[in-house]
Amino acid sequence: MALDSEVAVFIDGVLRYFDNAVQQTAQCGTPFLAMDADPEVSDYTGIIRINGRREGLVAFTAPKSMLSVMLMRMQETDMSHENLCDLVGEIANTLSGNARRDFGSQFNISVPTVVFGRSGPLNYPENARPIVIPIDWRNYHARLIVCLKD
Amino acid sequence: MVVDDSNVIRRRIERAQDLPGIEFVGAARNGVEALEMHARLKPTLITMDLTMPEMDGAECVEKLVARDPELRILVISALADKLTAIEAIEKGASGFLCKPFTDRQLNDALRKLITG
């Protein structure tokens, strides 16, 4: 499976999450290669790590405001830090599940982890440049970051 | 009864299910809690996540069905491959729903379980 097809699996996973769980469509912007090795992340980041035929990580990173409104759309009234972590982890969990289905045994995919805050490094694999995919929903902007190396 | 390690998902399932005659009795965060809660509350229908700490959903399904063969369990998981679904059914689950799901998909899946 080529890298662009692999990236498409993760983009489809995020967009499907908005369609089904949030019940409102999000838009995927034009993917770009990050200029530095550690692209900026937002308030909350859900991460899955991958090894096997490729090594690296996939992260969904979103601002608190966006995740809060997503919870509202899901009829949730509790916008606590715990629930925001829970939501971004659940999105990463969905990406992980979809990837297991589409990639099969070629990849080993970790249980998702959640990082809070903009400053923490995500520990990308060396000598690999992350691909950043803007995810736009209403007036909010999230990012899907895919960094895989052979 | 709802079993999922995600609070957001537990509450969403509780809110979204709107089938007549179905009453929410409790929520558990993992398989261990689910076994304890099942013994106490005796639910007839359970939604079950698969990937959870302490005890995962597959092991919990097996133990619950051994305890109560009439119990109906809907596995709701992000593990969207056919093999996972087949494994869950083999362990005794009555149905399988992939995450992410819409409210309608949830209610359709629960309705199928109730009507057999």
C-alpha cells in the first residue's frame, strides 16, 4: 500500500468520525509536508503509534473550543478536561481500529495515548517528515498528522 | 447496561438509545466492573466495548455468556475488521456495531438484538 493510500485511510477515518458521531461533515484541506520536524500541535492530541511494515505515528490534534462544540453536538453537557481527553482519545481509537481493518497484519498499531498542551514533542521517527492534513469543521481548525517511514 | 472505558461513549449510548421498553440500569468502565455490575443488576441487554483496561470485552463476553446464556450483548468497537466481529460472535455476542456510529445505527442494532 502506497503512502498516499495509507494517509487516505486516516483522513477517511477522521471524516467518518465527524459524519457519524458528530453528525456533521468536516472538510479535509490540502495536505502539506511540515517545514520542521515537529509541527505545531493544538490543545489536545490523540496519538497512535505504528510499527511493522512502516514505523511512525498518526495524531489528531484539536483546540479545546472545537472539541467542546463537538461534545455539545453529541448532546454531552460535561465539557471537563477528562471528557475532552476522552473525546480526542476516542477519535484516535477509531483511527486505530480503521487502520487495523484496512492494513491488516502489515502494521502493529498501539492503543491511543492523549497529550494535553501545545508544547510536548510527539517523538516522530528520525529522518521522516510529518504530513499535515488540515481538518476544518464549522469555524474550527484541527490537524491530522501522519508521519510514517519505511 | 453499557460497558466502555470512554465516559463520552457511555453517556452517548445512554442518551441515544430510544427504544421503548429499554431502561438504562448502569454503566461499567471495564470487564471486571461489568461482571460485578451484572451480578448485581441482572440486565438483559448489554453494549460492550472490546479494548478496555483490567479485562477486555472479548473475555468479559465469554464470562457473561457462560453465566447467563440468555444475555444479549451488542459489541460496539472501533476494531472494524471482520475477524474481530467473528471472534466476538464466537465468544457469545449477539451483534456487532462499528465505531463511529450514528444514533440511528445504534438503535437499529439494539432493535435487531431485541427482536432476535
